[in-house]
Amino acid sequence: MTYYRVCAQMQSIVQLTVIGKVFKPNKGKLLNFNRDLDQYIDCVRWYLSFKPTSKKKLHKDASHKAKQRFELKTALLQSARDKAVESYTSFRKVKKKGSHLHLRKCCIRFDARAFKLVKADKEISSYWLHLSLSGSYGRTAFPIIFGKRKELIEETFHGEYSIKSVELKKKEGKWYAHFTLSREVAVPNSPQAVIGIDPGEKNFAVAVGIQKDSPSKPRKGGFWKGAEIKALKGKYHHIRRSLGRKKRPHEIKKLKEKLSRKTDQLLHQLANEIVDYANQFEKPIIVLEELTHIRKQFQKN
């Protein structure tokens, strides 16, 4: 089985994330970066006050005021705007009566205009992430160390993938860069069936198959509630709170690692069940999330 994200014209787009660690960053550079991060979070919160559901409308209503209010470069102002719309839209889907959205923290996203990853023959690292930060001329460079997915980063320098964006996240006092890689590929082997997978809140995933010879008649769908994962997270959340009150950070860390391993195992089992569902069709491809007009487009091909 091959997994693809497929757009309306049945063009296949592979998208994945590669994580690199910011290695021994210069304290002065980090000071500038943290200043922009604080401004960025304040900017996202300010945009959220508009209760935005449209990036275009929010840009029209607030972009000029944002430039006067925040000392961020234009690309980061627009990134903060997009973050606010995405956060508020997600909140509206799951909010309960009387609930309010409160953004405690968020990562900072740089799009293609605001970063560049370069290779350099230097002792510290071969990879350097150049970021456009306020108050600096040109871009500020940070050394990045990649792990087992390093070969995918190498492929970006040969045009195999393009880096769409990078998000900087802080975890346990260390900074990590999450690179979003993307490339288009041809749909393989003249697929005869499309398996639509739609993740959701009530159900972990819902699948429905459409056969090419009868696109107007979907097959019986599949439903995966993910109840074990939800129960597992609920149990560990309760234990974590108890350990937090007893001030046992090392035990909390071990608990988090154990939860991650068990969750990965359950996700692997669910993925295998989805693959088994898809395998009942002839030459299937799996379509994730972007399902609009898939039936009509599949009928034309």
C-alpha cells in the first residue's frame, strides 16, 4: 500500500516533517529570537481577539494595525495571522458552551520568505538555518543537527523535495526545528479505487471506498474510534497530575516516554486495520483529508 495526499485534480502530494535540533545556539542570537517569539505570541493572541475565520478578511481588517503594533517583519506578521485563523477555526470545531480560547504558548512559523537552509563546511554543523528576525541586518544563522531522517534533508538540496515552512519549538529547554517537506508525485499503477480517510474528534478515523467502475456507489465504510488511545491518555493524565503534586519530574518524564511508546503501538495497530480495509479493493490509493469533489474527479479519470 502507498499513502498519498491527493488534491482535486488527482495530483499526488507527499508531505512529511523532518526534525532537527538547534545545536549550541549563540546566546546573543537566542536573545533576539526569543524577543521575536514573545512578540509573535502576543501578535497571535491579538489576532485571535478578532475571532477570525478567514485569512483574507483578517488581513483586510487588521494587517495595517498589526504593523504599527508589533515589531515583527512582514512575513512573521502574516504567519501569526495564519496561526490565529487556524487556531480559532480548530477551536470552533470542538468548543463547548461557555468555553473560551486562551493561547498559553505557540511555536513560531517561518515560511519560505523568512528562512533559508544552507550547507556549509563548518566544524559545528554542516547545516545552518538562516532566519529573518527583527532588529537584525540580513538573516541570523543557527546550526542544525539532523538525526536518522537526514537523507531527506539532503534530497531538498537536489530538488527532490521543497521545504515549505519551518517551525521552531522549545522542549525541555532545547530548541528544535520542524521542517515541512513536500513534493508532487504521479499516482501509481492506474488506481482502480480511492479510499477516503477522514480523521475526526468523535471517531479516530472514518474510511469509505469508491471503486472506479461504480463511483456513485461507495462501499460500506470503516470506523475506528480509537477508544483505547483516549482511555490510555486519560489514565496517564491522572497519574501525571498526581506526580506533579508530589514534585517528581523524573517520574513524569519516564511516564511520558511510556505513554509515547504505547500510543505508537496502538496507532500502528489502527493503521494496519485501515490498510486491511483498503486491501479489499483493487489497486487502491488512500486519500487523506482533502476529500472535496474526489468522487467527481475520480469519475473523470
